[in-house]
Amino acid sequence: MPIPESYKLKCDYCIPQRYKHMALTSRKQPNIPACNIKTVPGDMTERGCAFAGARGVVGGPIGDCIQVIHAPAGCAWYQWGTRRNLSAIYAWAEPNKLCNDSHNRRRAITTDLKEKDVIFGGVKKLRDACLEAWRLIPGAGGILIYTTCTSGLIGDDCHSVAREVEAEIGKPVFVIDSPGLCGVSQSTGHHHFNVQFYDQMVQYRKRHPEVCMKEEEKTPYDINIVGDFNMDWDLALIKPLFEKLGCRIVCVFTGGERMRNLLKMPDAKLNVLHCQRSCTYISKLVEQGYEVPYVPVSLFGIEQSAKALRDVAKFFGSKEMMDRAEQIIEQEIKTITPALNFYRAKLEGKKVGMYVGGPRVWHWPKVMKELGMKVVFAMCTFAHEDDYEKINARQEDGVFIIDAPNEFEIEECLERFKPDLFLTGLKEKYLARKFGVPTVNSHSYERGPYVMFRGSINFARDIYQGIYAPVWKFTKDKDFM
Ligand code: CFM
């Protein structure tokens, strides 16, 4: 259904093509706004590029790989402190195989392509950069080479460099080709990373069968956690609960993971898929190639985390595991109830606007409900139709949704819907706060983790501290309309 006239944002009068990106949620007959299409010229989009999706989102969190950006130095900005996908390789490293630190977030490694390289090619520079990086970080588990717009356009044969370097260092060297210009948003880069990593992993396993898990090492309850990136230590709350359930975690794709564990991904029995935007692709490929099924889960909030544990136990069909799931859920709920009651009493009835990439806009409506809050508008940067289907299903009816909003649209929504809280990122936080609207960093969190049962309390605490911060008493006119 097209957006009713009264909901059309005034700021878009000169780019009316934006109106098809707006809708009102409906559980019965989902309203899907136009999405995952090119940005209209004149619309100052907040989307990222495909390379950002490949390097920044899916590949970057791998903890022990040297990540070489084959590009002019500017593209390498994405290596630096942009997203708190944490890793602790130092703590995990084996003696004598020390990787000095979780270097992938601390070091920007780039070939720094110049005009001369664009004309004559940058292949030699790439090989030298890989080998130099390897000398500097000898304990790394492998190398990931990324191309960006420049190296993509000049067409350097990065795969042949990868083979050469791989032979020299004896560790996997994969190439991820996802130049920024090759898609409409970072979502394309998620897809590219999934497909290309999968292909190269399959080939590497063929060339080096010793990296596969041996039959005698397998257990009946081996799982992978797929689509979790260890934002602010989310995995510290996810892993123990699945282990308590009786599962063994073979690898996490990709939060803080080591390359040698990732290469064993197809040897598990089940993929537990959290981010269904960025990682459904590889889950499907592993299912097709190795007959390893996947279960989609939401690991945010009480009801959804409980469902995730139950669904995994149900998949294995073990009565013992199902009983254990109930015990874990009961124990976790008992632990958090006093805190939850406190925050709920403070947050009951507060209005929330949310703007995240896509999945969190459908992961979180139930979390907000558990805190007694009401969502008044929801925005996604790069959601696809299946995300909007879930948003329609999980939000209340009549919530205003907008695809890939720009700054003017965000501003108008803040004015129009007057939320008590805006769940958003760092770019928009200053805008919202100038309007007197508290924000909570919804990508990397304020003080995470935010997942599972105990994470809900951290989330509630940050929301509470945001809304009740004494500073808002000093805003002259809270009613800024
Ligand atoms: Fe998946 Fe993510 Fe998200 Fe995402 Fe992102 Fe993210 Fe996100 Mo920021 S992988 S799609 S590309 S759940 S970084 S950890 S919070 S926009 S909704």
C-alpha cells in the first residue's frame, strides 16, 4: 500500500521518488517499501559502499588474519576503529605461535596505490606489501586481500599474487573482490564476502585436506555461530549458553575468529544463524555443499534468546538438551528479573525511534516491548524485502518505516514523532542530541554486550541512563516543534 498523503515527509517535495521508500507496517498484509535499489541523485544517502560491507562488516572481525587493502590509502580508513568487532587473539594464541595482538583493528595495511600504479599496475606492490606485512606479523593465521574501486578498475590479477604469497608463507591467502562501486550499499559487500570466502575455503580444503576436521574429532553437537561479529563482547554471553546447552562451537563466522577454525566450518552439524542479512548467503552455500542445515535465530531479548536455545535443542532432538534449555532459560530469567523490573518501571510507555542497518530493526521490537517501550518509527540503511517482511511481522501495526533515510528525513521524523529515545549510530547521534533526543549507540553499543538475557539488562541500563541523563533538564525547550 502506498504511504498515506499525511505521512509523506515535507523535506522530500523536490525528490518525490523517495516516497516509495516509506510505508506503514501491517502484520496482516506487509507493506514493503522500495529497497535495495540505487540511490536517487540529489539524495544525500547515509549508505556505505560494498567494500565497507565486505571488509568493515564481515571480513574485518576475523581476528588473526592480516587484512591487506589493495587501494589508495584513503580506502584503508575502514580498518581503523570504525566498529567495535572485538577479538582477543593474544589470549587465544598458542605458545610459540603468538600473534602480537588483535592486529586487524590496530594496524592499517594498504598498498597505497598511486597514479603510477594505476597506469602500470599494482601487482608487484601488492605482493611486496603482503610479504612485508607477513614479516611484521609472523603469527597471523592468513591474509585477506581486498580490492576497492581503484584496484577493481585497473584489474590487477590479485588471485595470482595470492597463490604466490600463499606458497611462500604456508597460510591461506584469500582475495575478496568487492569494489565499493559494485553495489547499491554495503549489503552487496556482505554477499560478496560470503560467496568468495566460501569458494576459496572449499578450494583450500581440497588443496590442504589436513585443515579439515578429522572424523574422530567430530562430536554430535558441533555447531557454528554464524553472523555474529562480537560487538563489544557479545560472544562472551552467547558462547557459554550454547556450551551449557551441550553444543561445541566449531567456529564463529566471523566475530574474533581464527582462520584455522573458519576452515572447519563445513565440518559442523548445524549453523546457528544470527544476522540473516549479512550471513544467510554462506549458510545456504554450506547447506548446499556440505548438507549442514541452519536455523535462523535472534539473540537479542528474553523471549527471542529463549527461542534460540529451544530451537537448537529441538534441532538435535535430544530430550536431555531440551530439558537443559529450559533450566538455562529459567536460571537466566531468575537472575535478571530484579534488574528488569527496575528498568521496566522507569521505561514503561517511552517512545522509541530506531535507525540501524536492517536486522536490528526486526531483532529489537520485541526487546523494546519487554522493556515496556513503544516504537514510533523505524529506519533501515540497507534492508532487503525479507528484512521488511520481518519488520512488518514484528512491529506493531502502523509504525512508520523508511528505507535508507537521509539526514533531512531523520530530522523531520524526530520532529514529527518526538521519540523519547533514538536508537541510532554515531553519525546521527549529534543531530538527535541537538534536538534534545537521547541516543544509544545501536551498532557498537555504549557498554555492551547487549545480546542474550544478561545483555538485555545492559541495553536497558544504557537506555535508562540515556533517557534519564540529568543533562536533559537543561535543554531550554524539550518540545522543540
Ligand atoms: Fe547484520 Fe550486524 Fe546488522 Fe550488519 Fe551493520 Fe552491525 Fe547493523 Mo551496524 S552485520 S546487518 S552491516 S546485525 S554494523 S553488527 S549494527 S548496520 S543492523
